[in-house]
Amino acid sequence: MVSKAADDDFLFLAEDEIDSEAETQSSGEWHLLIVDDDEEIHTVTKLALSDLLVLDRKLVFHHAFSGKEALKFLAQHPYIAVILLDVVMESDDAGLKVVQQIRDELKMDEVRIVLRTGQPGYAPEESVIKEYDINDYKTKTELTRNKLVTAIISSIRSYQQIRTINQNRIGLQKIINAGANLLEQHSLHEFSEGVVTQISSLIGLHAEGVLCAQIEDDGSSSDNIYVLGAAGHYAPYIKCKLERLNNHRIIQQITTCLEERRHIFTEKDTVLYLGNTEHAAAVYIETNRPVEDFDRQLIEVFLSNISIGYENVTLFQQLKHAAYIDPLTKTPNRNEFTALLQETRRLDPARNVAVLIDIDHFSDVNDGLGQETGNELLIAITHRLVAQFGEIAQIGRIGADVFGLIGPEQALTPESLSGIFEMPFQCSEHSIQVNASFGFCRLRDSAMHGLTILKHVYIALNRAKKHLAQNYEYYSAQMEEQMVDRLVMLRSLRSDFQKDKLQLWYQPQICLKSGHVLGMEALLRWPQADGSFVSPAVFIPLAEYSGLIIEIGDWVLQQACKQLQSLKAHGFPQLRIAVNVSMPQFRNHRFVQSVIDCVERYQVDPALLELEITESVVMDDPQIVIAALNKLKTFGIKVAIDDFGIGFSSLSYLQQLPLDRIKIDRAFIQDFARPNGTLIAETVVTLGQKLGLATIAEGIETKAQEEAVRTMGCQEAQGFMYAKPMTAADLLKFLAKS
């Protein structure tokens, strides 16, 4: 080591004036680490460089007195720009080992190192420069103050250049990663928050800012400016209007950015314009310092990289809104409601209930007052539901006239929901009173999957709509079991029908005056493998509900016409056959023509084919039934009304029907033993006589019943007293004996 006097001499030799770069003061700093085991070297080096400014920044000095101490300091303070490092300290090559560890172990490739040694020739300068990443290697006697300043300035410039290159690389990598991450986010709010966070990270700031746009939550344009994303202390304002920030400067800066479609850079903040004329947004970043040119370039690259992503996310938000939000009521639609059901079932099933509300006869409002009024009614119902249950329940529109709610069972009761519909709804100039049916399902009683829960609520709703005594029903597992049984039976019915296993049996109809057979009623039978039969009261409604009755009805007509052919061939050309017809058949636009085609195909007398309709069929849709029967009557086909009196007939419709015969229901025949039990049967017979119609009593089982209806003036009868329903073969035998 050289003496203190020597050090003073080389540090204070005559030199040129300091570079003009050091003339102005800057707020920035360069951190310098002096590593030397001689304390005097620290003192004189700091003294020599204390007034030096490099690139408008002053020097900040740090000290270490051994290689080990230097490495420990650097591990904790990676921001050092230049290290003045002594080669010979605790060992002859301690400085060289420190360099190696800085580069290899600490991975500090930006910091610049100037090696100094007091023992010339210890380590050859050429080999050290080749083997180690250092800026300079000089003996202490060579470093005059001027040369030391020159070495420091060149090292700092080198440090800045390397750091800029690395920042470019890191910045570009951030841009690539940020763009990729943001493009993966489909939520407009998540994307917007990510933009704020990524821009702040890009320029080395803690994320404090907002992204705003003139846009609604669904991505559609709006006159209002909303906060779509936020970070830091602005986070609570997401989805709020910009005015809620209550910060005039931010509001003004963002408004200006959107109106002028340009970036704004100030000493306090930065506002960036993102997107295009259709999907524009402003990103406000709280910088509290000017943004440097380099950072501005990075921001420009970043914004151009994600601008298309912002447009895509906005469009995706609109698609998502269309997929999950009902456009009319702005509430969750069926898809979103199903997801909410599943989430509530997972989190809190014990106390919550799912409800479906079906508006009774809503189609009448649309048909009578127009769809616009119908839409106003749906919106009015939504507003009333939200006002009553909006704070405690999730509300959605599940179907055209079906609403859904998820909330506490103690609040969502039949009584509270019925109260929604007690008062009329005001729709434009109309005051509309509507009723509703309710289906309930306790989430604890249902499954985990949302679609299954929705199915269970619908089961309860459908039961409620069929319930005459009350307008609501709670789901129970037995309901689903019954429905499953119905579906199994329906599949079996369809299969057996296709396999031609259904049979048509016949029950004779007798003339009360002569005792002769006048005709027969065709009755459908469904035999089972064990020899039993499924009751028509069970499977006929099932066939009607499923629509299978149309195919079965065609088959029955064909079998009846074939039987008329067979009867004629066996010498019974005047016997008629009555066939029952259901409402779904009448609703089929091909029904009338299919009956006529069938009669013509089998070349039977149309007067021998009688169509039996029930009173409930007529009352279901009178105009359709009357129009169809008039056409068939014109063709020559007979018409009878069955179960007359059971449904409290409308006599006005009875007059319009082209009837030939009225059947007295067996329920009235069985009442004969009661006081005044014959009154209704007598009334039906009298009515038939007044209208010029034949009357036939069904369900006759005793001589007393036969005598009673004969006394009333009834002409025909049918029942077990004469014959039970029988197969076509047995019918021919029965007729031969008769």
C-alpha cells in the first residue's frame, strides 16, 4: 500500500476543469460503493468526488472495508451504479473474487466496477480485463483526481446504457406478458384493472389509478363516464360513475383525454387515451412525477399492443351481457340464474329457497293489448319484485312470463309473493290485474347442480298450475319419482304402440225398445306382459300430453274402419262404431282430412262412423271443435257428445255443435238409488228430445237402471248388463248369438 502522503499527492495533482455536465443540480442520484481496507482511501475518494455531478445527478457514497462486507452490502442494496474496488484486501486476490461473485452469484450485470490496486504488477492488466467484466483496472498512483472523475463519468454512462438496454428488454417482456395476460381476461372490469396495474408496473410505480370510459356495464356506449377498472385507493369506485371520485382534477383530466383523444402528461399525473372512436377509454395514473421519454415510449408500445384487446374485451362483454342478462328487465336470464342457483346451493343451502313465478294468462295481455304493453307489464313486475325483495334475493327472468328468485325461505313465502300481485300494474294507459302461480324448492331438498335445481322448481310450478285449491306448490322428491314413472310409462307406451301391441276392443250399444245391437263403442286397451291392462284413464292423458295421441288416434280410426268392413262382410252392414276423439287431434290441422281420407280408403259408409267428444274437449277451444265437426258432419259422419253434464255445459255451445246423440254419463246412472238421483238424467233426456237428438245411457248394470232410463224416454243403452268390452273376434261371436 502507498502512504497517505502519496495518496494525497495523486488525488490533488493539477488537472483540467471539471466537465460542464456537473454544473447543474439534479433531483436524481448515482450510488457509489467504495470497497477498500484503508479508511483513508475512503476519505480522500469521497472528498475528491463530493462535488461531482454526472448527467445532472449527484453521487451518494457507500463504504465497505472488506470483500465479504461488500458482498453482504450488495446483496441488500442492488441499486449501486459504480463500485471502486481494491484488489488486495483480506487476501491478495480478494477484489478479483468479489468481482466474480458479483457477476456469477449475485447476478449483478449492470453495476460498473473500477478495480484499484496499490501493488503494481500483481495482476496483469490485460488478463484481468479479458477475464472479468470491469470498466477499468488501474494502480492507485495512476488515478489523479481528473482521471478518477473521468473513470467515474464513463462508468456511470456505461451503467446507464446497460440499464437502458435491460429496461428495454424487461419492458418489452412486460408488454408481451401484459398483453397476453390481458387478452386472456374476458371481464371488462378485470381487464381495465389489469391495464392500470400493468402500466404502473411498466414505469416502476405502485398501481394507483383508474380506467374510465363512456360505457355501460354491458359494453354498450353511454353518455355517462364510468370507472371500469381501478387500483390502489381508487379500487372501491369500480362500476361507479366518474363523479363519485369527488376529485375535480381527475374528472377534468379524464374528460379532456376522452374529448380530445390524446395522451396528457403532467408533473403530477398521466392520462392515456386507449381504443378508437367506438371503444375509447382513458387511463389515469397517479405518478407524482414527470414520466420520462423512455417510459413514454414503453407506454406507447404497450397501448398499441392492447388496444385491440380492449376492443375485443368490450365486444365480449356485450356478448356476455347478451348471454347472461335479460335485455328487457336487465336481470339475470335463465343461464345466469342457473349459475346463481348452483352457487347458492354450494354456499348456503340451509336457509335459502328457489322460487319460480309464472304469470297466469300472460299471452292474453300480448294478444289483446299488444306486445309493447306486455313488455311494460314484465318491467313493472320486475320493478315491484326488486322493490320488495331486491336487497335480500337474487331476481331473474327465466322465460317469457316466468320470473325466478333465490333468497331466504322466511322472506320468500307464498303470502309475500302473492302480495306482489294484489294491486294492478300500471302499463301506459292500462291498469292490468294479473295473478301468478308459484313453484318453491328448498335448496337443502334439491341437488348440487343448478340445472337439476331448476328442474325441481319447475316440477313444483307445474304442479301448482294444475292445483285448483291453491296457486303454489313446494317440491318434494315424490313429485320427481311420479314424473319419472310417467316418463317410463310414456316410453313404454310409445314402444308398444310402434310394436303394434295396442288393441281396440268394442262394447255393444243396445236399442232399449227392441233389444237389438245398434252399434258399439271402440275402446283402446294396452295389454301388459303379465296379462293385465293399463287403465285408459292413466295412459290416455299421458298420450295426449306427449302428442302421441295423434298417431294413436289415426290408428284407432283405421282399425274402426277395418272393423266396419269386417262387420259388413259377416252380415252386419248397418252397425255403427263410435270412436273417441281428443283435443290434440282437433288441434292437428290434418285431422278433418285424415278422417275423410280414412273413410274413403276403406270404403265405409260415413254414417256408420260416429265421433265421440267429451264436454271438456268442447270447452277447451269451442271454435276449433265446432268448425271441424261441421266439416265432418257435411261429409256424413255422425257426432256424439260423451260425459254430458260432468263439466257444467255451456248450452250456447251445445246448440252450435252438429250433434246426433247425447250420452248420459255413468255417474248419473249410479246416482239413481239416491233421493232425486234421477233428476239430472231426466233433464239430459228431455234436453235431447227438445234438440232432436238421440240419447244413450252408459254404465247400465241392473234391470232397475234399464227400466228407469227407458221410462225417461232414453232410446239406447250401454253397460255390463248387456256386454263387457271385447275383442273383435269375440264381438263377432256375440253378434252371431244375438
